Amino acid sequence: MSALAVVVLIGLSTLIFWVGMIKLLFIPLSLYFEIRQTWRNHRKVKTALDDEPLVSIIVPGYNEEKVLGACISSILASSYQHFELIMVNDGSTDSTAKVMRDLAEANPYTVIFVDQQNSGKGAALNTGTAYANGEFIMYVDSDGVFGKDTIRQMLKAFDSPKVGAVSGDDRPVNLDRVQTTLLALISHVGTGFIRRALAVVNCLPVVSGNNGLFRLKALKATGPLRTDTLGEDLELTWRIHRAGYRVNFAPQAVVYAESPSTLKGLWRQRVRWARGMLQATRIHKNMICNPHYGAFGAYLLFNLLSMIIVPVAQIFVLLGMPIVIITDPDALPTTALGWVGFLGLALALVILIYSIALNRAWGDLRHIWVFPLWPIYSTLVGFTLGWAIILEVKGAEKNWNKLERTGTISVSGLSVDKQEASPA
């Protein structure tokens, strides 16, 4: 066997072991999360929901005319009605401002419309926060579609004054393509499963920018969202941890949103996410392994390894694979079953089914046929990080770089205005 084959095989095996074994360790943590939640519900532990506080929901928008109607109608149909809705138009060039203004005029006691020059998502959220009167502030993207009990479930997760922020579960709403179906399937692992486990040890690293609720006191302690980063939700969450607050997860607080429906859109989104992570890591590098920040400081070292170091190593391993296949094919598995084990697919499938079970989303097993595409997606993610590093080194421009909306809603049972939800 050639030296290159040895290096590639050892590297690939190490990557599979790292990713797979770590996720296996998350299983008992996620089970404990479920047991703890069941116990607290049985004991009727006091939560923020008991006080029925005013929640200020802030929806920023830049060219969102296709999706705004569905988002707002789903919020207005919520079972929890003690909220105000603040829509901020960030200098849109389409009819977003008109849609927002019309919605505010139709709901004068609930909806507030704010207009500003194009300044970016972070600035739009800060503008909305300045208008807020609520004790709790919720940030939602313009394509987010609420479930009936999303707000109630978010408030229930504030089960201690130490909880400064809660992330809900965000899932794809546009299941009309193979790519978005795959993203919907694996989201059960990345959100429902992983977030449960990390919430138990107070290491949840991000409150979703499309579904996050913050205690106003925590936001005052951290200061406004930064406008110089592409991952304002990630960076803000790390500041919440820095301020000494806990970050919790509300798995039943689901907001559906559009996932990228094209490879170009997926590439751009993942590059933006990767750049946001790199920027947050640079900004908060003094938190990594810092005992002052407890478990979260230690977790940031793991995050650095798993989200930056390992994907970069994966790029070099993958680049070496074609050479090994051509020059030393005997070093590779010769059967389909051998490849399944070689690539760790069996372990990935077990974790996926477990994650679906945690979310009680058995209906999504009908999408299991797209599972073999997961390794291809993982490869793409590795290369997006590599490109993100190049862009950061070059000092590339930071802007919204948002997805092109389609207005497609494939999930049934949501309280949206079908006419408003359809593409313009």
C-alpha cells in the first residue's frame, strides 16, 4: 500500500471516528434532556409562561415580498396573543415596505412598521429592539412560519432567571426538491438532537437567528447586535454566555423557514455561516478554554476542532481520495457493505433515526431515500469552510447575501394565508 493511501485511509478513519463517536456521546445527554423536561412538566416547574409577559417579535426584511404574508399571518394566529410585532424594512427595492405598511394598518394594535435605509440585518434587528416594549425579545426572519404554540413553548423554556436566551427548532418549509428534502431530514440531527445535548451542559453555541427568544435584561447586559459580522446570531449567543446567562433549547417551539433550493444558494448560505463562525471565533478567542466561562469555554475548543480544524483536514483527505482510487484501488473496500462501514454510513443512519424519534417526526422517515446524499453534502460543507477562510483572509465584503425566496410552503397544517404565501 502506498504512503499516500495510508495517510488518506488513516485520515478518513480518524474523521469518521471523531464525528461519529462524539455524536454517540451526545445520545445520553439528549436522553437526559427529555427526562428532565418530562419531570419538570410533571412537577409544573414555574416558567416565564406563567406570568404571560409581553413578547416583542421583531421581523427584519430586505426584499421579502414573497414570504412576508405567510410569516405574519402565522404569527398572528399564535395561541399566545400577548405580543407586539415589529416589522423593519431595511431599504428594500421591491414591495416589501408596502406589504409591511399594509399589514401594520390592518392590525394597528398589534403590528408596528419601521422603515430605514439599507444597513444590514444586524442594524435592522437593533432598530426593532429600540422600538420594543416587551420583557422578552424574539428575532424571526421574514420567511419564518410559526406553529400555533411556538411562542408558548419558547416561554416555557425560560425555567430559571439564569436563562438569558432560548433557541427554538427551525425546520425547512419548502420540501419540493431533493436538496431541500435532504436538508429537512438531516436537520433533525443538527438541531433537535445536538441542541438537546448541548443545552444540558449549557454549551448551546447558537440561538437560531430565525427562531430565538431573549430576555431583555440579557440583551441589555450584552449590548446591541454587531453589524460587522455575518453571524450576528452566533456572536450574540456567545456574548450571552460571556455575560453569565444560560442558553436553553425548546424543541417543540418550531419555526419553519425556506432552505436553499439550489446548489448555488446552498453554497452561498454555508459560506456565509462559515464566515460568521470564523468571525465569532476571532472576536471571542479569549473565551476558548478559559475556565472563567466554565463548560462553555471548554466547549469552544471542541467547536474550534470540530467546526474548523476537522473540516479543513477533511478537504485534504478528500483531495487525496481520487489519487488513491486510481493508483492503489486495492486499498479500498470492494463491496457495497464495505463502503458503508468505511464511510461510517451505518452509524450516521442510526443517529439520524434516533434524532427523528426524539422529535417524534416519524413521518419524515418517508424521506429516508435521500440519506445516501448526506456524505456529498458533508463534503460540500467542508469546501465551503475552505472558501470562507479564503474570503476572510482577503477581507471580503460583509452583507446580507440572503437566499432568493420562492414562497414555497410544503408543510401541511400551518396557519398561513395561502394567497399571501404563494409567490408574487
